Amino acid sequence: MKKIIGFIVLISFISCSPKLFKENCRIDWSLPSIDIHNKIRGLSPYPAAWTKFDLNDQKDSLVLKIYEASYEIFFHKQKNGEIEISKKELKIFTKDGCVFLKHIQTSGKKRMDIQSFLNGLSSISIKNAF
């Protein structure tokens, strides 16, 4: 015969998580890369972490929801939120490295991988993330 050993949970130690608002989901690029990566993972797929990109040639900004990313930690001299774009990747510099975006969604569009986004980006130039 097996005995079931229970444990007592004190109600005073139980708490609810805080409610998520749109501003809570915005990415602060001055944080360490691991914190940004964990925020993106924790908020995916809903409500999704988001950021804004400055556009060079316009006064508008582009809002992106970020669903998947990876990160790399290394020393650099770029400013936080500075963007580097190549043919296959988009990286945003953080306090201690950079975050590589993998799956995103722009306003009014469907979710896409970063290569599809970069293929359609040729006519728009991006300055930095904020």
C-alpha cells in the first residue's frame, strides 16, 4: 500500500501575474540580449513583443511584432537599437551583444520569416529601433 504525502501551500505566497498591456510588451533595446530574447519567447504568440523602426526617408515609423529571435553576446561599439541588415538577417544591437530577428509581423500583414521581410524591404531604408 502506497502512502500519498501531501504538502500545504500557504495562500499568502500565491500571487497572480500582472496584467499585460501594450506598453509592457514593447522591447527596450538597452536591456541585455538574454532579457530581450526571453521577453520575445514569453510573449509569443500572443500578445507578442513589439518595437518601432525609424525610417530614413520618411517621418513615419514601422511597427513590428516579433515572434521569434535568437541572440549573441559579444562586445561592440554600436548604440543600443542600431540595426544592421544583410541579405539574410536583421540584427539589432543591445547592451551586451545583438538580437537576430527570425519571425515578425508588420502592421496589416501576416506573420513572415525575416528573409521574406527583407526581400520586400529593398525600397525602404531603416535607421534604428526604438
